[in-house]
Amino acid sequence: MLKENKFIFFIAFLISFSCGHKESPDFYLTNGKLKYKFHDVSTSDVHPNVGDYIALYVELKNTNDSTLYRSNQYSSVDLFYMDSLEMNSILNEGFNQLVSGDSACFYISLETFYNDYLETEMPNYSINEDVEFCFRIVDLFSTKKDFMTKFLSNEQMIIESILEDWNSKKLLVSNYGKIHWIQLNNKGDSLINVGDKVAVFYSCHLHDGELIYKTDSLKPDEFIVGLEGQMIEGFDLLLQHLNYGDHVNVIIPSILAFRQKGGVNGQVPPNVPLIINLKILNDEN
């Protein structure tokens, strides 16, 4: 049922942006001079307020109509927290003009989008003009848990929960696509390459702590990076983005592991992520 609802929402979102029905020709300005434009006006009377979580379908475009960003890779929905009036103030002011179900565009600087919306450092873009931050407000939630229950699958909820725990501990989270990891030691300085033979100690668990596999404490496992059939896809991709001597904790999603079939003689259920503690030995060459 959730997947069906998400599909309906997503189709509605695409229609609203491609067809532009009910599109207003006028631009509006908030008191803080945020320029915005409606694409589709909802009949709801529920406004986002400070303390709310806003679920959004988002697409960010530059003046050449090139897409710079789309919604979250896991759920196809972004979650924006309406922080205190001092935080994200220009975005808060803009969202306060809207109601749940509205489709609109804000015209903001790329720096504002990254700093206040994504709350991350802006990449090295050579874009000086305002960008078009287009979105539909899908729903409003009083807690993040309510959002996760409605929009995320069990696996996505597991991954989001682990990432939230890591972030709450101020740990530096790295990622390659849907693989996420934290460094448990000082990062090595010799990159692993495809074709290298690497020796590793590692343990593999489910999110509830159940042990699936652990290497012998005295004898590491050895792999040739990039050679098919030796490792699950996510493990192989991970090694290609680490260094000799690294020690990391890793989340590998099921799509890069055992997928919907599960594995390891039934020990790994379908559609669950793997949690791996991995120590890579130093290069002996």
C-alpha cells in the first residue's frame, strides 16, 4: 500500500512539473525578498510551522534548465526540518506562505540551497545566478519517526536509523552511492586499485547484531579487487574506494548484496542491509 501511495504521489509530481496545470504567471516576494512562484495550488489549509518536518519532492535547476539535484536516493522524498526562526530563515519564510500539497518554485542562490536546505558544504560550482528550487509539499509531520514509517521501507528505515546514530555521535560518514561507512582509524595513504590482491579481517552482521560471518582471527581472507565471483558487489565496490590500512564500519544495502533472495543458507533475510566491520592490512608490495 505504501509503495502504491508513493507511486501515485510521484506521478502527480511529474504531471505537475511537466504539464504546469494551474500555473500562475505571477511571481511573489516574501518580506525577506524571497522570490517564489506557484505551479499548483492546494486546497489544504495546513501551513508548515517551526518544528514541523516537511516531506518534499524536489528538483533543482539552473537557468539552462539543467537538473542539479533531485530528491533523496532512498525514498524519492526529501525531509526538511523547519528549525527555529533564526535557522534556515529565508526558507522557513517561504514555506510559511504555502500549504500541504502546494507545488512551487523558490528562486534562491545555490549557496542557500546547500547551506540552508541540504545543510552541507557547496560543491565547487561556477554558478552565480539564482537557481530554481522546485518542489511539491507532499505531507507534514510532527516527528521524523512518523515520516519514516510512512515513506520508507523496513530496509530504508534501518539504514536511516544507523546513519542518524552515526551523525548524532558526530562521526564523519563517507559514502559511495548507497554504501556508507565511518573510519575507525587514521585513513591510510595508499589507495587500493582494481586488480590488487588485498588481505582483510572482517565480520558481517545484520542490523540486530546477529553474526553472519567472521574471518579467522589469525588468518585474513584474501581477494582480488574487481574479480567477479569472489565478493558481493557492494564489498568489491567498497574496497575500490578505500586505502590499505583502513579500518571501517560499513553499511551495504541489499541491492548490492543478497537482494530480494537473501543468502548464506538463509541467515540473511531478503532485502536487509549488511553491517560490516572491515580491517584492511597494509600493502606488502
